[in-house]
Amino acid sequence: GESVGLHLPTLSVQEGDNSIINCAYSNSASDYFIWYKQESGKGPQFIIDIRSNMDKRQGQRVTVLLNKTVKHLSLQIAATQPGDSAVYFCAESRPNTPLVFGKGTRLSVIA
Amino acid sequence: DTGVSQDPRHKITKRGQNVTFRCDPISEHNRLYWYRQTLGQGPEFLTYFQNEAQLEKSRLLSDRFSAERPKGSFSTLEIQRTEQGDSAMYLCASSPAGAGANVLTFGAGSRLTVL
């Protein structure tokens, strides 16, 4: 069936290390992807997005990579900080459809 | 602009009671969305509006759920005859129409607990 999911439900990283959070999607018609960060008690917060005509997009300390061949995207966080501890969701969209979210990965940063 | 506001932040109710949540979107955003999120899960789409028109409803939105956006600004989500399975965080989001329509800005959510 159509789904957006994640390979790992939890990820622990040492402060200062790089983090990689993965996401798989199954619908080849998806043309837009977003990563959201959700801290406890808050709504999801936009981090970075990428369209299907791109392979890579960089922001401040974050990079999203898209591999359409295997329907996989990843979020890389450089020099992970304690403030990065949160649940991260990927979401996908097809034309004229609302965002569909995956289950999320909890990132814990060890000081 | 203070972003997307939701009220109340927390609601505890007994099974069978009706509850209503309110969402005030970012003022210049045409689109308004309702999502539901249960513990350990990602947000699930319920419905969305463009201005006052309700354009899409999920199959998750049973006939006990109704959403309105009468003047194209704030929206309400009402749940009638609440059930324990309705316990969840109800998230509202807004976005502009056109370019940027997919970038949803979320509120902090309204947490519902049905006893």
C-alpha cells in the first residue's frame, strides 16, 4: 500500500557528531517531501523541503538527500546539538493532495 | 502575527460529551488543515479548507466529526459523542495557496483526553 515510513524509530548520537535520519516512501507519484521536527508538547516545525526534481538540498546544518530510484530520503544534521533532540518526521505530497506523514524517528543527543 | 493558535490546549471530557476546538491560522494564509496525532505516530490528515470551502475530508473523519471555517479565517473542529478512541492531539496548520502551499505551519495542538 501507499505509505511513508522510517527505518529506525530511535536514534542516539553524541553531541557534536552528525546525525542521519532515514525515510522510505512507496508512492512514485510523490513529488514533494518535507522534514519536520517536533519537540515535546509542540506542533511539528518545518526544517527543510525538497522537490522530486532535486537530489540534494542544504540548509543551515541540515541536508536532505533524495534517491528516487529506491524511494528513499534522508535528513543529515551536522554537529548535532542538545537542542536537536526531538522527533523527526518526513512527509510526502503528490499534486493536489495533503501532506502524508511517516511515523517519526526520535533523536536523542547525548551530551 | 503570532503564528497558528489553538484553543484549548488541553481538554479532558467524559465519554459521550461533545467537544469543540478552535484554530486561528496565520492571517494571510488561505488554507487551513486539521490533523490528528496519537502517541508515537505521525500526524494523520483529517480535512482542509481553502478560504471557507472545505475541499477534502479523510475517511478518518467520521460523521461525529465536523469542521467549519465560516468566514475563511478561524476554524472549529467539533467532535460529538466522544469516544475513548478520540483521545489524541488535534493539530491545526495553515499555508498560503499557490507557491508554498505544501509548507504547513502547525499550531501547538489541542490535546483531548476522553475518560
